[in-house]
Amino acid sequence: MLVIAQGFEIVATLVIALGLVWAAYFSVKTLVRTKKGDIAFKAMRQTFGGALLLGLEILVAGDLIRTVAVQPNLDNVIVLGIIVLIRTLLSFSIDVELEGVLPWRKAFVSGATVMKKAKQQVDSADSAESAESR
């Protein structure tokens, strides 16, 4: 089970690292297509924020496996509770920063949903700009 928990941590690290690469690529692509820095910045922020949210969710799953299956003692459960609390507060803060709305005032949004929404916003901005140039 320790290997599985470490696997979750590796996957979470890859999600965050690849999310950064994807966000940078997507942001540069957006800047080239729209020529607007504010739209490119928002695309970068939303896309990388989504990757961070997804990575944090995977890390929490790895921590749960490690604590419950590998070393289930009171000290580890308390440490797990603190780690989950900190990661939940981070996720909450990132989500509010990206969406501008408290979580209970909107539908459930995961990290992947935030990334998809960022791409749709850029695509709609491209469509509007290409319609203007015709």
C-alpha cells in the first residue's frame, strides 16, 4: 500500500508539472491568437489553477491511503487531519480565486472542470475576435 500511496504522489506531481507546461503553452497560444495579454494571463491562471486543484485532490487521496492502510495509529491520523485541513483550505482558496464565487454558491467544480472552462473562454474570445475581423 505504501507503493500505491507513493504512486498517487508521483501522479499528483506529474499533474501539477504537466499542468504548468500545458498552462504556459495554452497561454502563449492564446496571446498569439488574441494579441491580448489580459486574456492570456487569465487563461494561464485558470488553467494552472485547475491543475493545482486536481493535484491537491490526488495528494489527499495518497495521504488517506498512506495513513489508513500503511500506519493506522492515532498520531498519523492527527497528522493526516492537519494535512487534509491545510490542503482543503488551499483548494478552497484557489477555487475562490479562480471562480470569484464561494463554493456553496455554485455547482461543484473540480480541477479538470476549471481547466476545461478556461479553454472554452479562450475559444469563445477567439470566435468573437475572428467574427470582428471579417
